[in-house]
Amino acid sequence: MADLSRRTLLLAVAIILVAAIAGVACYFLASGAPPGAGGPGSAPGSRVVLTPDEQLWIAHHPVIVVCPDPSYPPFEFYDQAGNYSGISADYLHLIAQKTGLNITDTRQDNWSVCISQIQENRSDLLGAVFVSNLRTGYLNYTLPLYQPPLVIITTRNTTGVFSLNDFKGMTVAAVNGYTSYDLLRETYPGIVVRTEPDIRTGLIDVSMGRADAFFGDLPTASWYIGQDGLTNLRVAGEYVPPDPSQFQLAIGVRANEPELRDILNRGILAITPEEKTEIANRWIPQEFQSSPFDPRVIWAIISGVILLFVILGIILLWNSALRCAVARKTQELSEELAERRRTQDLLRESERTYRSILENIQDVFYRTDPDGNLVMISPSGIKLFGYTSADELLGKNIRDTLYADPGEREKIIAAIREKGSVQDYDIMAKRKDGSGIAVSTTSHTFTAPDGTPAGIEGIIRDISQRKGFEQELVRKNEELSVAREQLLAAQAGLQENLDRLTKSQAALDLARKKLNFFNTITFQNIQNAIFTLSGYLELEKGSMDGAKAQEYHEKQIRAVQTILRVLKFADNYKNLGLTPPKWQDVHQSFLFAISHLDIRKIACVSETKGLEIYADPLLEEVFLTLAENVMQHAKTATGIHLTYQRVPEGLVLLFEDNGPGIPREMKEKIFEKGHAEYQEMGLFFTREILSITGITIKETGEPGKGARFEIHIPKEGFRFTGADAHGTS
């Protein structure tokens, strides 16, 4: 009869538990939609019919910007060609087709930048974001697209199934800005959250032992584990949100654009189940796709069954447990007595080991009471500080006895109070004879058995030899620094000389080429003139007409004059290229040039004091030619002005007069070699002299207002030798 009553009771308990499990399952099934469902009101269709207000909103917002997470495959990422790809990209593409939205992406370095952009209204959408109340205030969510499992990933060295509560006091990696990161920070304060820039870095940190676990979604984690070959990682647990509507993957919409969210929801409802399945199969292996059943139902059933068996086991084992209690207690008391004996033996052995370490340690171990009086010091300390026994030190204040500067002791005490300890703190200690010795200390507070502070203990290490090495190293480094500076100065001087020689050689080569050219044309022109002169001489000999003979004679005179002009031109350029270019004072060259001319009627002003340019030694001939040009062709001129202007390309030297100027059609011809049969060879020669060092010249004055010659000097071709760069003459 008793057995029957007991079986009846067990059956009743089982029926009650099964009913409870069924109720829990029904509750979960009723409270959440299957993952990936489009939500209530879903209906297949190809094109969404929008309201006039929605159509008007789209017209006023022609471009919608989505900021994807660049490292969140398979949901969203950029492929090798730089295209926005993944599940969210496919959904947005379908939504754009069905609603008429023009959606474009903006590529950023990481997810945190996208969060900042959506908060600052520089983007409209986040392509893939978990639905959560952790982002209220700046973000709304569309209908859910997908619900990937949130899992805990550890190394294979760990075994068993874990929940987030098991990681209290441990380090869990999560991506900054992700909902999983916010969940850990706000809901699990006991977990040390390691901030990661992306999922790959978080998984690598777990694989390398820098974090105990990674918390994120399963499809993305499995993607990176497969891509990077992180074979030592495993899924160690799953997080099931208490609210079924949370942590489903949706599109994030700026909170100040509710119209955009409504239009997107219309597009989502218009996506057919076949289209959703096609997207899921394209990016997620079948084994990682969400089950249509809520995992909480399965866990509720499993938990109920386990609970049922536990209760049955408790009932069946209750009686035998009572029978064994007395015997077990007796056994425990015997084992406790034996354990106490073993503990006493271990304490005695530990004391012997501790004493041996203290007596043989090379560094100095010390301990002081709260007042700083020495209560313990190792034999190595007695020897280091020059004492003969511990009695000379014990009971004395360590600050006054062992510190060369008692103030250092106060600094160490302050650091220990602030941080709890000091590590390798260098001080100058003193021996019994008063001599100093460099030491470092690592110290901390220690407590009495009741937990109250009992004083300070630590290690003192002799570093006098190391300090000597450091000082010698500093001295050697200083010597090397001085030698290096001297070497660099010599190298800079050699480089400057090399640059100057290179520039001079290039200028000489160019000058010699020009000289060869001038020699050639001079020879040709003299040859032509002699040929012409010979021809007219022959004609004059054979002519009987006096008038005709006079005409031939005049042409012979002109031919001779041509030869003289050519020879004069040759005399001008004979020194071209004989000596290398050099730095020349512009002001002095100008004064020397005009000193050869009678220009008493012309006021000459030079505002170039302190200015030097790198040019051929014939620079004085340039200014002489320009001044002669004024006297020959600007008869009404009363002044010459030489100044300069800085320009981005370098410097412009300006030679100006107030004469009649030069006609526009002649501004370039005056520099040509054959202009007026050597009448103006001086300006041609001037341009050639300046071009040797990369200097150019052109005439830019206005006709009727005077001539204006601009001499353009490159940046490396001028310098100033004094603070005063202006002067008059």
C-alpha cells in the first residue's frame, strides 16, 4: 500500500511538471515570431504602392546613404572588387527595387565611425544592426530580417557549456559599437570587456590567449574562423535574450527619419519567402542558419525533463541518503583529523623552507612595522650595509638608518599608499660607515592575520654595478652624439660643395654649347659678308658706268660694316663660359654697368641691396645692354628703376624706364638673333647669358608708359646677404 501511494505521488508530480513545461513552451512560441520572418502583414509582391506623402518624401530625399560595417561578413562587407556585399546589401538592393529608393553606400574604416556618422546625421542607415533598447535616442529599427544566434566562443582548451554569468572576473572580447558590446558593458558589470575594432581581431585575441572568450553572432564568427584557420576555437555557449523581440538583425534608421523607416518596412513586407531563402542560402551555410523553432522552447523542455528526473532521483535516494549520513559524518571526522596532522607537517616544512630561503637569498629581504622600525632583515642585508649582526639593525627606524636621503623614504611611503606597491624604485642607501650605495627596492604593505595593516616588506637589490654601467653608457652615447654631429656637418659641407660643382659644371656645359653655336653663326655670317663683298668688287671692276660703280662701292661698305658688327658681337660673347657661374651682388653689378655710360640726364635707382643671384660672370654685360637700350631707343626717358618682387616660383628682377616703351609686336622680336641685322644682338646675347643658370627675361611694359624687363630667377638662384635689401644710387 505504501509503495502504491508513493508511485501515485511520483506520477502526480510528473504530470504537473509536464504541464508546466508545455505552458512555458506555448508562452515562448506565442511571444516571438520565427527568426527571419517578415513580420505581420507580409505579402509577396514585386513593387510597393506608396502613399502620395511617401512618394513626396522620396522626391525630397533623392539619395539615401547607408554606412555598412566593413568587417561583418556574411551580413555586410566589401568584396575584393570593393563592392558592398552580403545579406544586408542584398536586402537593401531588393528594397530599393520595390520602393524606388536610391540607396548608396559610404565606405568607412570600422563600425565605430559608422555609429558616429549616424549620430551626426551624416548617414541615414546602418545596414545590419541588432534590435536593442541600448541605442534608443538616435536609432530606430525596421522589421527584423534575420535572427542569428549569439554565441560565446572560447579555445578548445576549455570544456563544457557556459553562459555569460560564468565569465565574471574574466575577459570577454566584443566589437566596439556592437550591441553585444553594449550588452556586456551594461548588463554584466562583473565581466572585463576587451574592446575590439572588429570581429577578426577579437577572435584572434581569444585564439592567442589575450582574452578568455569572444561574444558575437555565430555566422560571422564561423566565417572568420574558417577564413583565418582558427582551428583552436569552439562554440562554448549561447545567449538567448529574455525578450524575443530583441537581438534580431534589422536595418538601423536615423531616429529623425521615421518616414524612411516606414518606407523600408513596406519594402521588407514585399519581399517574398523565396527571395529571403535565396539570400540566406547564398551567404550562410545550412548548418549555421537559424532554426524555425525557438531555442528557448527546446531548452525549457530539456530543463523540465532534467528537473523531473532530479526530483524523482531525490525522492528515491532520500531514504538511502539518511541511512548513510551517520557513517559519512564519522568518516569525515576521521579524515579531518588526518588532514590537520598533514597540515601541521606542511607548516613545519614550509617554515624550514622559508628560513632557508631567507638565509641564502642574494637580495635583501626586509620588513618594518607601521612606524618604519625594522623587525626583520635577511643576512644578505647585514652584509650589504656593513653591519656585523642583525641586532645592530632590528628595532631601528629604516629611514634614519639605511636611507642617505630620508625624504626618499617618505616618497616611497606615499607611492605605496597611492598604488599599493612600488616596483624597482631606485634610491641611494647608506652603509654603517656612512658611504653611499645605489639600490632599488620593490616593496608593498603586508597585513596581520586580522586584516589590519602590519607594516611594509620588500626586496632591496644592489644596483651599484649597473649604475656604473649606465653612467659609462651615457658618456659613450654623448661621445657618439658629438662625433655624429661632426660627421653630419662634414657631410653637409661636402654635399653643398658637390651641389655647387654640379650646378657650375651644368652651367659651363650649357655655356660652351652656346659658345659653339655663336662661333658657328659668326663664321657663317662673316663668310657670307666676305662672299658678298667679293662679288661687288668683281662687279665694280667690270663696270664702266660711274653711277653703277658708286652703287657697288656703297654696297661693299655695307658688307664691311656687317663684318664689323659680327666681329663686335663675337667680341662680346668671347668670354661666355670661360669661368663658371657664381653668386653676384645685383646692386654692385648694376652700378658697375651704368658707370661705363654717360647717363647724367637719367636718374638711376636700385632697390636691390643685399640681393645676390647665381649667374654667369657676364651679368654686368646684361645690365649694360639694358641701359644702352634705354639710351639708344628711349630718348625721352629720364629715369631707370631696378627693383625685385618675390613670387611663388622664386623672384622677379624688374628693370624699368619711363620712355616711350616697346610696341607689342616687337616685345619678343627684340630678343631674336637676326633682328635688324645685328642692330639688337645685345638683347639676344643678354637672354643667352641669363639662360646659362636657368634665368629668363621678357619685356612686359605698356607702350607709351616705358619699357619693363622682367628677369625671372628660380628659387635656388637667389639669396640675401643682409637685413637691408633696398638701396638707391
